[in-house]
Amino acid sequence: MLPLSLLTAAQNKPMLVELKNGETLNGHLVNCDNFMNITLREVYQTNPDGDRFWKLKECYIRGSTIKYLRVPDVLLDTVKEEQNRARDVGRNSRGGHIGGRGGPRARGTRGGPMRGGRGRGRGA
Amino acid sequence: MSSLQGYVDRKVLLVLQDGRAIVGTLAGFDQKSNIVLADSKERVYSVEDGVEEIPLGLYLVKGEMICLVGELDEEIDKSVDLATVRAEPIPPIRYG
């Protein structure tokens, strides 16, 4: 799974961001981009020593200043589920088109007995 | 070209530029070596006390911060009693 996909899926979720200078920002993710620039809302900022705090309504963090992000554990399962669902939707829609020509077993069995019956009827 | 694909879904040790050692399951990566680490735990080494393991959860680490990604042999790791390990913590990288 791509890191940026995980981040995009984390929109509106709470997270902790640690910057290269050791500051930490706790807040809810508003948006993110390919550079990992992010905007957070309802942010609690802490200085590197952990002894000064600020509350910010919104903030923008340049991706290049980020060391790491901690996100809720459930997000991993949520994103994997969505990826599986998207893959299954793709499979089903493609399977439907191929089924029109070759025919999966279900349609074949429905057609088979009927055809056989008609054939026997004519023969008899 | 070498890639981290071989490490996906394995347990790995990440050493960061600030000297931190984090173990976890590699869930994903990209071309910049940004990494998604699941069930991660930071291991704090000390000369006097045993290793302290701090559970951290789901981590997205920026590629620029990573020094090393190493595959962890789970069997060997399980057999090690972290309380008996004594080691100097890795210092942060200094440039220039």
C-alpha cells in the first residue's frame, strides 16, 4: 500500500505529526498533497522539549519538514478493505462482459437442461 | 534496481536519522522510500537497563528520515530476552 494512499485515506482522522525539529502537532487531517504538505485542524502543538504548548485552529505543514506521522491503527484495515472492494468491483464488471460470450457455469447449466430437453423432444 | 518489495508484510527494523530503532511490519512503501509500518514498537536501548519497547501503532515514516531497513528474523528475535540486552543507544546523524 502506498504511503500517500494511506495519508489520503486518513482525511478527517486524528493524527500526530513529528517535525524534523522535534516539534509535535496533534490534530485532524484536513487535506494533503503529493509532497505530503498537509493541513490540520484543532491542532495542539508542542515544542521539542515538551514543556510549551499552543492550540491552533488550523495549520499548514510543509511536507519536507515532516519526520513521521502516527495514524489510528484501524486505518490500515479500512484502506485494505477499500482496496479489496475496488478490486472486486473491477473483477465483477469485467466478468459480466466475458460471461455474455463464453458463459460462466451458472448460465451454462441453466441453458443446458433446457436445450437437452428441447432436443430430446424433437427426436422423440 | 533494488526495491523494498521483498520486505513487504515482513517484520523489519527501521533505523532513523535521529538514532531511533523501530520494529514493525512493512505494510507499504513508495519510490521515495516513505514507509508504512504497522504494529510498530520503538526499542530504546540503554547501557544500564534492558531494552524498553514502546508500542506506537501505525506509522508513516518519511523516506528522508530513514537510514536503514533490515529484515528481522522473527525466530531469533523471539528467542532474545530484551530485558537482558545492554547496548549504547545509536546517536543521531551529524552531517559535515
